[in-house]
Amino acid sequence: MSKTRLDYPPKFLPGERLRRVMAYNQRLASTGRRNLYTADTTQLVYHWTDKSNGIVPQTGEWSYPVETNLSLGDHACRVDIGAPFPKYDEVPSHVDGYEETPENFARDYAFLLEHSPAEIHPDESIVGEFHWEMNEIRKYYFGDKVHELGRQVRKLGAGGTSHGHTCPDYSIGLSQGWGGILRRIEESLAMYTRLGQERKAQYLRGAKITCEAIIRYIEKHAEKARTLAAQAEDPEQKALYELIARDCAHIAAAPPETYHQAVQWLQFAIMTDRMVGHGNGYGRLDLYLGEFYRRDVARGVLTRQQAREYLAEFFLKVRGQHFSIGGRLRDGSDASCEMSFVVLEAYDMIDDYNNLFLMWHKDMDPALFRYACDVLVRHGASVPSLANYDLLVDCELRSGVDPDVAWTVSVSGCQWFCIPGREYCDQDVNALVLLDPMWRAMDRAIAENAPDFEVFYRIFEEEFRRTVEALRLFKDAQYEVLDRVWPEIVTSLNCHGPIERGIDITGPRGVDVQYTSTNILGLPNVADSLHAIKKLVYEAGRYTMAEVREAAKENWRGREEMRQRFLNEDKFGNDLDEVDGMYVRICDMIADVLDNTFNSRGQQYRASLFQFQGHTCVDVLPATPDGRLAEEPLAHGCNPTAGRNTRGLFATANSLTKAHNVKFQGGSLQVELQPRFFDGRENPTQYIMDFAEAFFTRGGFQINLNIIDLEALRDAIDHPEKPEYQNLIIKVTGYTSRFICLAKPFQKEFCARNNYSGM
């Protein structure tokens, strides 16, 4: 068997204490206790089912039978202990009655924190883990109107759930502490009570309950650490418990003063946020921690090795949450700093994973860019992913974001981005499935006897507009109830607006920026399909539209010669202008339609050229006129369908950059390379740097780069117990996971992708 990954010497070695912490956390992951699950592939395609929450709770009213669940990988902060919440019957909304109010929600949340244990394990210096989420103890239902609309809109090729992947601004809490946030809540509550604004006062009472619960939860960890310190006999362990006790006691209400306190504050902030829902992005880590690091190093109370190790522990705990480093500052200068290197070094040290992004720009510190690409090449697990910072800013400016805040943009999910603390983007779980308007357009073209391709394309655009309008009506119905059904109060505590306005981040004008972002599924397949129809139906006249429609409905059964003709037409991803032009034309149409579609908050829709895992769901997706069989996955996001980009990676990259990407909310180039790709190349890091810079200069969004051996992956599917596969990390779509933790359908799809042995 060839080597699984590139051979590399470690640049930074963890100490013995951290090695033990790493071993504990890696056991949690490899044994499935960190896994996230979905139980409905329709949810992955359309982002809407009657249970409406795409991430399956493991216990409670909204859980599915365990045997139906598909693992999305070890992507969770939550640590599964195999037991439901022990006080489930005593949850306030179960005892006193369920109400769609922030106070009712907050009382349930406070009860969850109160009865979640303070977890402090030996050898840890960064503490806290949790076992249950809100969707395991509280009703998660948008109401009959929304669910009926959801069923209707799904038939037209759309859906959405409305949670996840916004981004708080943790500079607020790091500078004010939970006590400072609480004082602001109390001041705002007093004002709105005096003014008779009861709905706002009610929200702020819920925020007060939430903030006080977080303070008590952190204090509980301080109390446990003091108890453990009193019992400890080993001097080093005793000193560690005493450090934890002091720092937790301090940051329970006061803002952090030291680097260790700042990292621990972030851990609690993310953990208490994650207990509400699947997850968010969390901003620019080097900017959050840079001043704490510089101050402590200057005072002689922190070494760089300690800084790495504290952050490495943090990464082991927060798992699938997204952070950024790099980018620019307000004045346009490079934001790179020593802390940017420390963040990368912490990952480099542990060789586990996080979902870290380097936001590249042409003026960035070349040493940081080189080190990031060096880490990428040596670890091969797409950490960090590379994103084009200036393009992200331009996308926000195009949408109307104020230039004074657009520079703060940060990646907030697999390939989404937003303005931390100022944008509720409702992304990740909205979908427009292009196959459905294509099918309807084909049916109309048959019924109306469309005489040429331009008439057919006009019909396709009309059907796409119909799908978008259905999505708009559906989402507006969600927005009517969202801030009552599932307010994101914890996230809102570190945002600009909710406390001052008495409005949750999910409510109208809770924050200034409230665009609706939606994912596009099947774009390359539809581009290939429309190009083939143009060539073989309208130009060559070899087949009728009715014959093509029937062939795809029947999964090309008995029509293999016909399928090969459609399959052998030029395909997107090979730097061929005509078929790539079809892709660009559809992209521009999507952008134009969404630019002129506005949600009930008065802000426009935006598309991302990406979709999470829907492309893998072959039980939901029929065959397509590009020659694809029903049992074959769709294209992954804006990448060519596997096996169709036959002219190499450079051609694929060129095809992706032909779209006017400034019109969109992301779209990643997914690259899988064999380790032997670098055989004979003296400087693979420089090779990746040159490729990335060329891609970004031409207007590309993001690069996810895996370097891993296919033979090893295929063996790992059948032999996940082998020691060499326990820490085998891959970038799946926009998120990272241990390969052995993924459900087999996702593993097989990954192994079927283009895996380049040469450019």
C-alpha cells in the first residue's frame, strides 16, 4: 500500500500533559462520541423536512431512531454519553407550559445549564464540555403554516430551516465580560420597561436570564476546580486545578485579563452558544487573542509554547466551528501578526483538526502565507482552507454593507462569510435545487413545442423565478415566528444591536445586515445538461426534448448509446469556453433573480455556489440529461462532476474563475491530490502558493486541499479499526472530519472524486 499522507517531521512537539489531553479527545472522536447525524437525505437536498432540523438530536422529542441516522463525521462540540438529559421531565416548558416567548426559551436554557455538569478532566488547562443541546429538551416547531409551505416549496425545488452559521463578535465579550454584558441588558431593560415597550422588555428579560445562567455555569466550573485542587496529591495537577479555579472565577463575570483567561472565555462562549444549535462561525482568532498574547509575553508570564498548547486544547474541544486568521485591518493594511502564526502552530502541533481559514490577500505577510501552505502540504487535511479576503469584502460591499464594517468580514461556515456581530445571514440551511426548475422547463418546452434553445432557456429562467418566489414566501413565513420559536439569545449577547434594540438577532432589525443566503445544488450538472440539450436537441436535431425527458426519467434504461452521446458532450471544468459559458450564463441569471428578490426585512437574497451534502443523496436525485445516472452523485458545489474534468486541475480552476464570483456568497474549489503528485518536486509548498495566488488573482473564492492516498481511504472503509486510520483527517465538503467517522455513503462519494496525480 502506498503511504497514506506525505511524510513530514513535526515542527512543534506537544508536552506530555498535552499528549494525554490529545489522546483523550481523539478517543472521543474515533469512538463516535463527537459525531453529528442526519436521518433524512431529503433534508440534505432540500434543507426541509417536517422535523425541520437537519442535525438530528440524539435524544428528546425530535430525535430519530438511531438505526436510521447517517453520521456526518466527528463535527460536534457535544460529547455523547449515551443517555438523555436526566431532568427532561422537569424542564420548565414541560412543567409550566410551552410558550413561544424569549423568556420561556431562556428559562429552558438556564435549566439546561444548571443541570449540565461542570466537566474538568485530569491534565486539562482549558475546561468544559457538554452533553445535551436545546433541541433535545425543547420543542422545535415553526407551526402548521410554515410546515405546509415547506412541503409545497420542496416540490418546487427549494427549502430552508433558518439557523446556523452567523457569526458573533467576541471582541464584545472579551472586552466587557459577561458582567458588562449583563449591565447593558439591565440598562436597556429598564429603559424599555419605562417606555412601555413590553415585547422588547420581555426579550431582554430572557437575555438577562440567559446571561446570568452563563455566569453561574462558569462559576460552577470554578467551584469544581477548587474541590479537585483540595483533593489533588500531585503538585502539578493541583497547580493546574488552582489555575482553572482562579481563571474561571475571574471570567465568570469580569473580562479576561490574561491569554489563558481569554482562551478559556472563548471556550465557554462557544460551548454555551453551541448548546442552542448546530453551530456558527466565530470570527478572527488572531485579532481576538493578539493583544492578550503580546501583553503576557511582554510580562514574562506566557511562553509561545504555552500559548500554542492552550490553543491546541481549545481546538480539540470546539471541533467543527469555524475561525479565520489573516485579512486586513480597517486602514487596509495587513492584519497578520505573531498571533496568526501561533494559531497555525497550535494546529500544526496536534495534527488533529479544526475548521480554520487563512484569509489571503496580495499584501499579506509572505511568511504567514508560506507557513500556511507548508502546513497544508505536510498535513494534507485542508487546514487551513484558503479564502480570498478582498473578494469576500467586495461581495459584502456589493450587497450594500457599510465600508466601515465590511473589512471585519470573517468566514462563518464551510464556505460562507459574514460581518461578525452585525449580520444575521440565515445561511447553511437554505437550498435552491436547480434540477427541479430544469425538469419543469423541459416539460413546458415539450407542451409548448419550444422552437429553439433560447425559448427553452427563457422557460427555464421563468421556472427558476417561480422556485425563488416560493422560497421567498416560505422564508418570510419563517421570519414571522423565528425570533419566538428559536431565538438565538446567546449569539445575540455578543452582537451589535440586539441588547440596545431589545430584538433578537433573528428578529427584524435585530442587527443591521439580514440578507437571506441560499445554497445552489446541481449547478454544474444543469449547465452540462443544458449544453447537451442545446447541441443534441436544438442544433443537431438528433433527439427530441420528449425523448430526453423520458430517458432521464427511466434512468437511461435501454438507451445506453443515447446516454453516451449526452455524456460525451463537452463538460464544465475543462476550460472550454462554450460549455463554461453556459455555466456563467446560469450563474448570472441566478444572481440577477436573487438581486431582485427581497425578504420581509427589506434585504436581498444572495446565492452561494455550494451545497453541503445534498449532492451525495442518490436516493432522492433522479438521472439528468448530462448523461449522469441516478445512482451517481451530483457535482459537489461549483466543482465539475467527478470524472468529467479530464484536462487537469489548472483547467478546472480556470473554469471556476470565469463566473462573476463577486455576485455570490462563496463557492469553493475542492482539490484532492495523491501524495505522489509531489514526487520529484523539490518545493511543494511553493507550488501550492503559486497555484493559490494565481487562482485568487483570477477571482476565485476558496481552496479546500486534501492530500491523501485513495488506496488507504478505500481500505479504511472496510477496516476502520486499523490504528493508522484513527486520525485520518479529510475536508469533506466545507467541513473537516475523521474519515472513519463518516457514514459509508459519504466515504464512498469522497473516494469517487477526481484525485489528481498531476496538474
